[in-house]
Amino acid sequence: MTTGFNLLRSRLDIERKRLIKELEHWESSIRPIDERREGSSFSKREEEATESSELEKRLILEKRLKDLLAEVEHALFKFEEGTYGLCDSCGQLIDPARLEALPQANLCLNCKAQQAKNAKGKFSPV
């Protein structure tokens, strides 16, 4: 394994720890329902709408963090398997500049472009 790959692995380890810590922070900051709904019921519907909107934003953010964590953990798994730096789709080497920019990249630029082209126009729920 080259020194460059060692640095990338170190960056992935650091990113994994950061993502785990951020997810733990979000999970520990959830307020109980009874705590959120204290006070008068004057604007109960507005409060419920606001809470619903905030919950939706929170769930989207948590999903994105979990997806990023999965990508980082997949890259770390590839290190263990000895396949880090190889495209998951075609098996070719991923450009080192791409890995430098995005250490968790699992597709070469050609396969990533093809994936984006295939997904274009398809509806994918958030």
C-alpha cells in the first residue's frame, strides 16, 4: 500500500469518527414529545406544522449522514479486502486525483457518469 493510500485511509478513519459523533449528537438532541408541546394550545396547529417540518428536515439530514457513513465504511472495507482504488462497477483503477478529492469514491469517472446518465429522468424519492 502506498503512502498516498495510507493518507487516504487516515482521512477516511477521521471522517468515519466525525460522522458517528455527529449522528450521536443528533440522536441525543431529540426532545421528548411532552417537552415539545408544553404551554398553551393557542397556536397548536402552527406548532405541530413547525415540528413536522423540523422533523422532516432532521430526518433528511440524518439519512444523508448515514449514507455518507455507509460510503466511508464501504471504502474502509475495500481497504481490508485489498480492493480500495478499484471501481465497483468495471474493476478499473479509480483516478488517484478523484480519490484525493473524494476518498470514499467507489466508481471511476466513466462509471459515475454512466450512473448519473441512467438515473437522469428517473424519479427517486428522498
